[in-house]
Amino acid sequence: MRLPLVKGKPSKNLWIYDLLERSLIDSRITQRSVDYINNKAAAGRPFFLMVSYTQPHFPTLPNPHWKGASHNGDWADMLKEMDHNVGRILDAISGAGIQNNTIVIFTSDNGAEYLKPWDGWAGPWRGAYFTALEGGIRVPFIIRWPGKIAPRRVGDSIMHGVDLYATLAKMTGAKVPNDRPIDSVDQSRFLLGSNKQSAREGFPIWNPDLMLAVKWRQYKMHFYRQDTMVDPPERLYIPAIFNLYTSPREDKGALETWVTDPVHAIVECWEWALAKCPLIPMGAPDTYQPPSLCTSPFFPATSSYFPNGCKSVQ
């Protein structure tokens, strides 16, 4: 079913989102995405398309068409389905003749699932989403832009999901607002290959209203202990430091206490920014206005605390 998208109009009831619809919705999302790509390409109009699949969140129920396709259970069937759906979108881009002028990104907003029997696997990393462990925050990131971004490049430099905002703005010729603090860091030079290293060295891990940890280079400093999403965070009287190169599961403490200096610089910048620009409260209406200081020239858009501490805002 296709419906016109009308800004400002109320949502329409279509069907009940039950377990059957749960197994069908990703195929519907894919078809709508393919139609959108074809329509925009035919009209010669640029577009931004964010395809938010429901998989692999629980329950991982494959489309009935893919049930049993892998001969290895629902999880593997779902992966084959997702691979097929992503392929349909890539085929639509190629079929429309816009592949050389289209940036494609495949990534996730969090790490592995925790709840059994739908729990995922984070490779050598420990933990799942809603925790500060690598298994909760480290996700795949694949980007394609033929003729611009070299294929088959692999790296382990830090890039945060919020960096996509400033990066895509730069790549597409858009402007980032200069009347508010922006946490996003432009990574276009890194992705295009002119910079060998990421423009970001670390970031705070904030969930939901606590700074659980800070990641800096290959190090992680935890201020709270939380092994799973159902465990309440427990404050550590002595923060725990881990070198992710030697302890990827964050179970063997590191002796490099000098890491506290760059970590505390990140913490201080974050707290400084929050004191002047509090977080937008949950459930805030669209008409919410931040404090006037946040939108004044005093707080420039270049106020990212990475990689040079708070220099740009002092």
C-alpha cells in the first residue's frame, strides 16, 4: 500500500502491527525505498533516504518467504533476508543510473541484542546495547561513493554516529548551522583519503542520564559498571581503565593511569557544555527553544571537544 506523504497531516491507521506484520515490514520498507529512489531519480531530484530496518532487533522473525532459507534457524534466515533487501536497494540505485553520484552507508545505531533467544554476537567484544561495553557501542560502518571513496579500505580509527551530520553536510555542499553547539565532527577528509587519521580521538558514553564511560583512542575508562542492559549501573569508586588492544572484553584492567588526563579533558568539556546548554528534555515539543546562551555567538558551532579539548570554545 502506498500513501502520499503529507507534512503536518496526522498519521493514518493501516494495519495491526502483530507478529505476522513484524515479519513482513522490512520487505515493505524495502519496496517503499525502491519506489522512492526510482521516483526521485526519474525526476532528476537529489534525495536523502534513511532505511531503518526493524531487524535484527528482537523478535528476529524472518519473512515467511525466507523461513528455512538458511537451514540454520530464524536468525540466519533473517540475515539472508536483510542481505537480499539491501541488495534490492543497491540494485535500484544502479538501475536508476545514479550509483556514481550516490553515497551509500550501511551501519547500525547500537551493538548486539541481549535478550535470548534473539541475542546477537559482537565478536571478540563483550556486552550488548544499553551498556558502555564495546559490544554495545561498536558497530559496523561501510560507506560507498564510487570514484570518491577508495574501495576496500579498512581502518580502526574512531568515528561516531553523530559525525555523519557534519560529514554528509560537507560532502553534499550543505552548511552546518552556526547558531548552536554541534557535537558532530566533519570526517569527510578522512573518508575521502586526504587525511590518514580520523578527526576524532574519543567521546563520552552517555546513557540514559549518566556518563557511564569515556573512550579515548584504544582506551576506555568506566565510571560505572553495567554488564547487561538489565543490570542497573553501579558507580565505581575507582574508575576502571582498559586497553582495548590487550583486553577487548574489558575484563583486564590497564596500568596506563596517564590516560586519565585526556579522559578528564573530555569530561570537563562535556560538563562545561551541559552547564551552558542543558540536554533537551525527553518529550520536549517541537516548539522547544534552548537557552539563549546556546544560540549566541559565544558558543560557536565548532565547539566539539575533539580532538583539541575545549580550545575552540575558550
